[in-house]
Amino acid sequence: MIRAPLMFLMCLLGGMVFPWWWPAVPGLIAGFWKPARLVRGFLASALGASLAWVVVAIWYDARNQGLLSGRIAPLFHLPGPGGLIFAAGVVGGVSGGLGSLFGAWFRRFWASLHDALVEVAAPVPDEEDE
Amino acid sequence: MNKSLQLFVLTALHLALLWLWVAALDSRHGTLPPLGKFLSPFEGFWRNAEPDGPERGKGEEVELPGLNSTVVAEYDHRGVPHLFAPDLHSLFFAQGYVTARDRLWQMDIQSRAGMGRLSEIMGPSLVRFDQERRRMGMPEAAAASLERMLADSLTRVALEAYTEGVNAWITNLKPATYPLEFKLLDYAPELWTPLKSAVLIKNLQWTLSQSVDDTRLSHVLDSLGSGFFSRYYPARHPGAEPVFPQEVYPGVDSTHVGSREADRGAGREAGRGIAQANALSETPGILPSGPVAGAALQSPSITSTGLKAWSDSLWPRPNRASGSNNFVLAGTRTRTGYPILANDPHLDLTLPSLWYETQLKSGPVNAYGVSLPGLPGIVIGFTESTAWGLTNGMDDVYDWVAPQFRNDSLNQYLWRGRWRTVRRVIDTILVRGSEPVVDTQLWTHLGPVPVLRGEAPFGPNTPPLHALQWTALHPSNEPAAFLRMMSVKSVSDLARMSRFLETPTQNVAFVTRRDIALFHQGRIPEKRAGQGRLLARGTSASTYNSSYSSEWRAYIPASELPFAINPARGWLGSANQEATNEKYPWYLGSDFYPPERSQRLNRLLVNEQDATLSSAWNILLDDYSRLAARALPLLLRHLPAHDSTATDTARAATNQHSADLLRAWDYRYAAGAQAPVLFDLWWAEFYRMVWIDDLRGDFDAYVRPSRAVTLALLAGDTLDEAFDDIRTQTVESAGDLARTAFAHALQKARRAGAGKPNPFSWGNAEVGEIPVWGRYRPLSIPHVLGLAPLGVSGLSADGCGECLNAQRGSHGPSWRMVVQTGKRPEAWGIYPGGQTGNPGSSRYDAFVKDWAAGRAYRLLFLNWPLEVPDSTGYILALKGKR
């Protein structure tokens, strides 16, 4: 359950420095280091990243009283500022979630590769000896 | 091992999925911006959402490399920066910096447009646009002008300092802080250069000096015949009241002073006729001999009896429902005894606005006014003791000539008996997301040949295989005028400085504490009457509009241009009409604006005996239509007093009410009135019915006969053959058309109002459906990219295309200003926009509502920082950085 808050923090801090796809990076790291079910891991990462984006978007929007989002939303045929905030949440969330999925699969691949390597390296017991 | 392979494939698949997601959202799709970047609250559009609320009392200090000394930029409550600098370099550095801070994207896109570099950022759909700018010679002309600008020490300092200031702002930007439109179009701002400033002048010339339509006018002569042409297309507007009539024109009147008198040529008696002028402008041997093809063009009066009777009428033109005004009133006509100047240049309205308001103060220089983002100095404004304003001069400085090419290779052309070589320029247009387009430009000694055989024309007036003579292609240094105007003290200073204004030609209005003046200014080719009105063709030396005789040989000397200083009548004004009367020795063109605005202006000015700023402002807001005042009574007399033709009584009553509504109308286009809608529809329908058959059903293929001519026919000869519909057996009269047009207009008016409840309804339900003017014809101010949500639409305002307050569609007064000199200058002004170009700011369109309502802002003219502490909004201190 620590995953979502961590994602939230990482996305918030990293977002100020790194490009927009940054949520994929903490997502990947989380997926790789912490074993979890694929779907649950995806959802937790997505939730954390998404929240970070939504909170920052709402902060800028509120400061501006929705003036700009009210002008931008119709450009994208969205019903209003809410639609843009939702869209931002989806972009941030999916980026984080896809990162975590990749991380999780990589973890499994890495583990199986590790197992296979161990298998190859270990001396094969001779059955006939028994 | 098998399992590992399986997992590898799955991992790779998810990596691919992630990669695809990032790639898809990191690039543009059609007109969609890269969604990842754009929607990110860390770097996307959210970052352009400016905090709402006042900036009062705040301050900021920035250190800028390249700045020599400290400049104080004091922003007032409307966001106008008042710059105080110790030297000119710092002043223009700061002007560049604060302008870029508010308007960077606009500067970038406009300079790109002028250079033909839009496809670089917007893709293949803009290649034609770019090709047109380039083939018309804009980049080449800008480079040539820049050379001239840099040779002038003041312009050089200003352009270079301004450039440094803009770039100081650009280099401090990060992708997250780029203006919104850079994010929408997904590109990065490019560093500013003096060349870009020069290009902006070319843009101005592009917009303001190409209003002629030689091609479609020639089409009239070719397909409708010389009889039709000479009858309905007079070269001079009937009823025109020139800017410089005899009583103020220096050739006749001797009230003028100043340097020009001395250098005026000897052969300038007022009575010298056109014929002599022709002789002077032509070299012997190629004089037009005998009756010439377009002889009728030269006649200033119309031959038709009906038209002759009508000398006081109108000359509107299709798609020309707007125009600028300026006027000056002498101290003898004002309440305070100090002169008043008023100006409202009418242009296509856009957001961000064309204008940026600012005050520039450094040592003795102290000027307030509007600047063009991208150019140092002030274009229209005032100083401690002077004020100046501009309207477009409308002289014909844009002519097509057809050189005779040797063969299809277009390598050589015949000119006066010898073969000349065509200069070819290979040009590469960079295209975003596509291969570069390699284009060849052809240049003759006359000018470029923008359209080749078999190519589609760029517009209605770009004939193939014609060379363009255009003064905008001549190197010039207009910014020098905008810079020097700030320190002009007297009329004779102005006379010298305004000579830098070459293209577009301008009517420069000017006042000091004592004097008033108006100068017609610009680079205007010397022409015979009618020369350049039609496409030049053929090489015969004797043909009236042959290519050889259409070549420009010289320009009218600056000392010969009309001007007036302190005329006895105490006022001067211009509204894009003819500059001079027939006695002026040079032909200036036939493309001046219709006379109704200038007629109205003159009548209002004559009556200004006790003028104040507010009475001058009201003249700019005048919504009286002289077209309506002339035409409506003529149309109404064709309606029966009581409609007995309508079979059902309800309809008869409606018609009667509508006619009564029109009869009671005061000819004012008030936003809340219904009558203007009825008249507008009626006149348009009547006009269409008169001419559509003669123009073979195609209004777009020809220049249409003017409203002045139509009106003159209506007034003089209601049986003129123009009124007969040539497609019917019967012979129609003006009355027949007027009645049918009235019925059509009523139908249209009701249709336009259908479903809209009308608060101005006056009892009768059916007539009540006629919408009010402000709703029927609302104004809009579109965003530069045409993105509807970033523009403003549905503005209800008084005024019409033919009114002094000329506005229609998205054209209108782009900057209204009135100034009265005195111990301290007093000035009001407004433009339809806001100081910032950022759609994420409440200041983006802050002035629009007040502008539409006709309100004015008092312009704050400061002598030192914090002079009026209550007016201070925000202080930006720009400091040099070593």
C-alpha cells in the first residue's frame, strides 16, 4: 500500500525537473523492486501518478479560476475544465501504470533468467551415481 | 529456458507498449499538439494559466546581460509598461524585453509569416502560403530594407538594442514557460534578429498597399466591353471630397509654412493639367498618341446623364467595409485653445492585438502610444507637446506588367528592343514532417514574376506571367519615422521625419501646442492618369496600357506631395479618400475609399466650434450612415404608400410596419435598432438585383460597380439599362427592383430573427422577429490562428461599414485615440484586445468589452517613475549584469 503514495511523491518531485513521461520511471522502479500482482501494481502506480498530475493541474487551474482551461477544453471538444483535468490524470496515470507493468514483467524475466543461469552454472547431479 | 524466453517476449511487449504510448503522446497528430507534453501540469498548457487578481504593489528585479544601465518598467493598472531609461540603447533593450514578455509568440509567428517560413512549423498545408510570400519578393525586400535601416545610426541602435532585449527574454524561457501557442503548435521560439523587425514592415506593406484589383477590373473591360466599363467604372469617385481640397492645398492656398515650400518645384501651379503631367512623366517617343484604348478612364466625371446629376454620393467597394479616420482641430476650434488630434486606424482585428501600448522615456525623449510588437519605437502616439496619427494613403503603388518572354523556358524577355535575362533564385522551403520544397523565383528588372504559366494564381489579383512593380520591394527605412516621431517638436521637423514613411503611403496628421498639419506621405510612382489601373499588356509603345508605357520611371518628389499646415478653416481630416482634386498634377490611383465617411467627417468637423476630447471621441464613434441617408429615401419612394398588392391583410400590415420603421429611422446604425437590419438587407438585395445579370451571375469574377454608381443611377435615371434584367423579356425599372428587393429583404430579416426573442419588439409579432443590428451583424475578434475558443465573438456594437465608426465582421477601429496638447497632454485611447498575448490571462481580452461599448481609457503620461503612485500596478526593474 506504500506504492501509491510513493508514486505520488516521486511524480510530484520529478515532474518539476523531468519530461512529461517521467511517471513511467518511478513506475518501472516500483514494478521491478516490489513484487505485486500485475493488475494491482498497475492500478496502484497509476493511481499515485494520476493523483500527482490531477493535484498540480487543479492547483494551476484554481489560481487562474479556470480561465485558460475553459478556453482550451473546447479546442479538444471536451465539456469543460473537468474534462482536461481528467485527461491529464489519465495521461499521467497510464504512463505510471505502463511503467510499472513493464517493471513487473522485467522482474519476472530477470528472475527466470537468474534461475536458468543458476541451473546452468550448478553441477548436474549424476543420477546413475545413486 | 523456455519460460525465460516466454517472459522475455512478454517483457519486450510491455516495453514496446510503453514506448508506443510515450511516442504517440510525444508527437503531433494532424493539428493535435503532443498530448503528453500539452496536458502535463508540469510543462503543458496549465503552466500558462496566470494567477488571477491584481498585481498591485508588487515588484521584481531581473539582471540581464547586455543591458548597460538600470531601466524602470512601471506597469499601470491596465498592464501598460512605462519605461524610464538613462540612454537610448537601454530604452530600446527594455522595449524589446517587455514586449517579448507579453507578446513573444505573436512576434514570432508574424515574422515567420512575412518570411514565408510557416510550413517549417505547420507542415505541408502552408507551403502555398510561404511560396506566395517568397515569390512576391518579401524576404528579399526585407533584407534590402534592413541594409538601409542599419545604415541609419538611430535605427541601427534601436533595432540592435531591441533585438538584444527580446533575446534576453527568450533565453530565460524553458519549454514549460513558452507562450501557449508554441505548445499548441509544438515548436520552440527562435532568437530574434533585426531582419525579423524588417519583415514586420513588409507585412504592414503587404496588408496596406495591395488593395487594388487590376486583374478583375481588366476582366470587366475584356468580357463586358468598353461601353460597360466606361459607363459604370469611373476612375474618380463622384462626390469625392479630397483630403486636400483647394482651400487647404498649398498650390492654391498660402497658409502653409515649413521647409517644403522652399524646395517645391517651379512647375507646380495649381492649374497645371493632367496632360502636362503626362508629358513630363513620359520620355519623348513613347507618348501615347491619338485616342487611346482606355480614354474613358481618364475622365474624372461619369458620362451617363444620371450619374452626372449625382455628384454627392458614395463609392464603397466589395469586401471593403471599413477604413481609418484621422483629424486635427486647431486651437481656434477647441474649448481650451489647444489643438486636438484624433485617429483610429481600422484593420483586421485579431487577438493578440496588432498593437502594444507603451510609454518610452529617456532624456528628452518621452512618448506614449501604440507600438507594433517586434518594432522599436511608437507608431501612433503623442509626446509632451505633440501628437501624430496615421491613415492609409490608398495610392496605387502596385502594378502588373506583362513582359514578352522569348520562349517557354522564360530565360529572356524583350524590353524596348533588347533581350534581357531573367534572374533566377533557387529557394528552399523547409516543411515540417515532409521533404523540403525547392522553388524557383523569377525576377525581371521590373520586379518578380510570382505566377508562371499553368500555375494556379495565389489570389484574384496575381495574373500569370506578369511582373510586379511594387514600392514595397524598394528598400526603405520606415522604423526611422516611428523612432524620430518621438522627438519631433515642430511641423518642419515632422515634414523631414515623415519622409521615412514610404510604403504604405500614409496621411500623417500632426499637432503641436500651436499648429495643426496633415501630410500625404509615401513613395508614389509618377504616372499618367489611369496608368496601372488595368493589367499592362502588349509591347506596342502606342497602346494606352502597354507594358512599356506602364513601367515606372520615377517617383513623385517628396516636395511635390500634398500637405496642409494651419489652414484658415481650422481643421483637417482624412478617411482614406482621394488625397487631391483633379488639379493635382500627378495621378495617385483609383483605389481610394468611398467618400461617404469623409463627407460625414467633414460635415462634423465644420460644426466643431468648441471641441473637447469627448466631442472628438464622439466623432470616432459616429454611427450615422450617409449611404442610408442617401439611398433610403430613394428606395422608399418606390414603395406604395399603402400596400394594396399583398393579398392577405397580415402581410400587408407587416410590410406597412416595416416601411414605417424605415421611414422613422435616423440613419444611425445603433446596435439596438431594427431599421439598420432592414435597410442593410434591402440595399444589398437591390444592389445584387441591379448587377448580377450584367456580371453574368458571377460577382466574384469581376470588380463590381460601386455603390456610388448604383446610387447615382437610382437617383438620376430609374430607366437606365442597368436596371433591366437582361435575362427576362420585360424591361425592369429601378422601382420594380426596389419593390422585389424589399419583399426579399423582409423575408430574410424575419428568417434571421426566427427563434430569437427580441426585447426591442415594438408590438407587431411578425415584425418583432426582425433582429436588432448588434445581434444580426455581431463583431468578432478571432485569434491569429483562427482557433474559435481563443477569440471573441458575438460582440454587439454600434457602427457599420460605411460609418465613421466603421466596423463589420472582424474589421474595425484597431486603436482609437484622441489627444489634446496643452501644458500637459491629455489623451484617451483604447484598442480591442489586452496587453498580454497570453490567453491564460484575464488581461488577454481585458479591453474588448469597453471597446465595443465605445468607452475610452485615460492614457497615463508620466514624467518620472511613481509620479502618480495610485496608478502603479507593478514595477519591473531591469538591471545590467556583468
